Amino acid sequence: MLNRSGTAAVLLILAACSDRTVTPPSESMAPPISPSAQPPIELARMVAKGLKNPAFRAYLKAQLDASPFREHKLQFETFLASNNGRALREIADENGTTKVALAALAKAQVALEVYIPVPAHRAAWSGDENILVATAMTDDDPPVAFDAEGRRQVLDPRTPPAIPVLAVVPVETDFTHPPAKVIECINCGGGTGDVLLPPPPPPGLYMTKSHFVQDFEGWLKGSPEFEVHILGQKGTSDSLYDYQCAGEHAGGPYTFDQNNLDWSGNVLLFSKTQVDQYNAAHPTQNLRILVVEDDDTACQIKTDVGRAETLFKVVDSLYSNLTGGNDSSTAVIKAYKYARAAKSLWQAIASFFNSNDDLVGTAVDDDIVGSYYPGYNWFVKGDNNITNGWINLLMR
């Protein structure tokens, strides 16, 4: 299955020489933005003007502080409607409009969330009028911001201003699943208050460390949401299929939350049962690992298919298609090592949708790259073969 060539030394020399930027293909690498996706600029202006009201500012701060979701996010329409529509009423009053008109405007937008994305801003804002309300659709868009007087300004998309900023942006959070609380039980064998421990994780492919060279997330969109996806052949077709996601909202042993450039721990990427079932159904096709920074629905790859196809073609061509992987364990050593990636799987990518997720890159074994980064054994190769990070993989 692994198709490991006896000419590995030659491949390593060629691959090592290729571990640098190559000439870009003629087609654009950037994912297109849907022309119908417009930032909620008027809505942001109205929220900002609503902050003239001290009582509303205090209410907003209390709601943000009480949010159980990461970065204290609020689902925007729920926030407007909660407590008998208090936010809806007070924003409408400050803007000289009706609750019905404001609700209709909010409903006409893409699904939104509201929060203060910069940690220093969250710590500094006391509920005073010294705050901007900003919006943008993607990481690279310059945020359009308003103060409490409704005055407009355009912010730097890469560097936040000194003044705190409240973001009204497309939703990234799964608000249907509040963060899990610690489970406790009474007299679980050790007395009152013992913690009910989860069962031990199953054997399989694990990631223990990851490091990326950038967060692939504009400051207005808050912390990054890195996800690792296991791709393989869909049935007998020439399409890739997303078999398993590991990330903040993946659930169970597949859950990990990386909020900066470095992460360490133990997260299951693909169980031994999943590996064995896949290999039995696809005896000549290996797995591919893809890392994305999620900008939309959790654990769904939403990116431009053409860009992903180009990424795979460039990286595969440089490393003689040894950019897949599989269980290489023996009776003595457990290991996940390089394997041949099937060219035919370039042709179509099932379940990929055109949206704003950033392709961080596809993983390549360091033996194939011909270069090493201490503490890690797989490179994450992005557009034009740029190294965007490193991950450490092992079979357990």
C-alpha cells in the first residue's frame, strides 16, 4: 500500500532542492468572493449609534461578559431578541427607526456574531463611549468602523487601533453547542465531588504538536480556528472526501483548540478502526492531511476548489506524489509515514464549497521534504510550496 520507492535517496535530494517558492501558476491563487456577500455596514453604523445610550452600553458589556462561548461571542440576532428585544428596542430608538425595520435589516444580512476580538480591548473596555463598531467580510478586507456619533472610518486590516473595537462580522461560532461543563458525580467510588473521567482515547493517528508561521486570521475576526482534515478517496470515484475533522468543535477525542501559532497536547486525527476500514475499502489509495483556518462553518471545508486543486498539483509534482500518508506500524514500531498520493484525486473534490476558509496547507513527511524542524515530523505546505507550518504525527 505504501509504495515506498527504493530510490528514496534521489527523491530526498530532489525534494530538498524544491523546498522553496516556485513560480506561481498562471491562474489566480486567491479564492473568489461571492458578489452577493456584502458587509453589514449600515447595521454596524446603527449599532454604533446605539452605544450613545449609557444603559445600552452597560447591557451590552454584561451580555458579552456572560457569554460562555470563546472570546465571549454573541449570536447577533439572538442578542437583539433576548430580554424582550431590549437591544433591538434601544438601537432602534437611538437611530430614530422602528424595531420592525431594524429586525428586517438584521434578518437580511448573512448570519452574524458580535464580540470584541482583541483581548487587550476586551480587558480595557469598561462600558464607556470610547469604542468603535466595525465590520468586514473577510480577513483581508479593511474594516469599516463607526463611532457613537455615526462617523465612518476605515481601519487597517492587519493592525487593530488603540481604541477598543466591537466587531459585527459573519458568524464563525457554532452557537447550538455551548461549551461543555465539567461533569461531576456523587460517590463515583472515591467520595462526593469526584470527577467523572472520560474513557481513554482509542488507538489511532494522533497530532501532539503544531506550529504555524501566521494565524491566517485578520484581527477583526479574533483568534484563529485551525482544523486538521483527513481526506481520502470517495467510493470508487476520482473525488477526495473529507473523512474526519479535528478542531475546536469536532467533539470527543478529535477536539483541540489552537488559538495562536503554537499548540501541544494529544488530539486524535483518525482512529485505528477508521484507518483499517479505509484501507480495506481503498487498498490502493492513501490518505491526505489538509490543514485549514476555518472562517465559516466548523468542520466543513469551504474554500475555492480550483485553489485547492492547484495547491495539491504543485506540491505533489515537487515531491513525486509522495504527499499522502498511511499507517506504517510494525510489530515493534508504531509510525505514520509517507505514501503515494493518487493523481486522479485532483480531478474533483467532493464536499468542498466556495467560501472563505484559508488553506494553510497539505502535510508532507519530512523524509520526503528532505529537511527537518526539531520536534516535528511533517511539514505543512501551502500555495507555491511555501512552508506554512509543522505538525508532529504519531500512531498510538
